[in-house]
Amino acid sequence: MDLRGLRVGFCICGSFCTFDLVIPEIRKLVDHGADVTPILSDAAYHWDTRFYPAKEFRTLIEVITGKKIISSVKEAEPIGPMKTMDVVVVAPCTGNTMSKLANGITDGSVTMACKAHLRNQRPIVIAISTNDGLGVNAKNLGKLLNMKNVYFVPFGQDDPVQKAKSLVARFERLIPSIELAMEGKQIQPLLV
């Protein structure tokens, strides 16, 4: 698939340890000609961590995409009625965000972007990164796997011995996942 001109809303949630896996994928999208608009959760936008100071991370994302970050419900809401995106990606998608998406909770920029986009029956691509994907959030994962227009980047356990319930996407499979989602298909195999 030709990504030139593909309008991608790229949502980033607070799985800070995976930011360095997500950044190269954003660069690849931009390098392949996609028009990427960054959308950050409150945690990703505001929190300083051992991985990145918040301001440095925001600047990096805006430099890569060439776009101002969407960081509020008010800024994200027009995505739906104005049909500004072809696909919305949530990478990394935390267990918290996954549970909100599965249960219709719209209380932040990322969940609003997804809700607004889904009203147009356009694809959402989720790259999960959560310590409880095989625990309390397994039911939410199941709900999202069965939702129309919701697709997943292949995922698996990142450390089955030390973190038996943790799941993380194979971020390097993001672009093929987007390409198939644009055709209404889930990339396979899903579990890796």
C-alpha cells in the first residue's frame, strides 16, 4: 500500500518504557509519506520520566511529525465530524486506555480521538503495552478484539517469567497492520 497522503492520527499513551520502540515507527510512517498528527494522553504529554522529560518528548514528536500535538478532548473531538483521519493508531496503548476504549469511556484526548474516529466507521489500530493484558484487562482485550473497525498489531508476552500477565505489541509490525486495517483485515498471526 502506498502511504503517501494517508492521514494518521497517532495516539501515544503512557507506557513510557516502549517510547523508544514507537518513535522509529512514527519516523517510518512519515518517511513513507503518511501525514501523521500526534495525539498524546495526559500522562504522555505531562509526565517527566526516567525515559524522557515531558517537554523533550513533546518536542521530539512535533519535530518528527511536523505537527502540533493534540492533547485535549476539545482538540480531539473534531476528528469525527470533520473526518480528518483515515486511520487512528494507539501505540503504545496502555491497559488503562484499553479498558476505557472497551467500555466507552471518553475522558481524554486519546479516547476522544478514537471515539470520534470510530463514528465514521474507519479503522483504529491498537499496539498494546500493558502489564495486565492477561489479567484483569483480558476481558477488555477480548471486547476490543470483537469490535468492528478495531485492529491490533501482533502482540505477545514480553517476559513470561517475571511478568506473566504482561503483553506488548511487536511495534515493528505496525505499518503492515495499518495497511491491512485499511483493507478491513486483521494482520495474522496476531499472537507472536
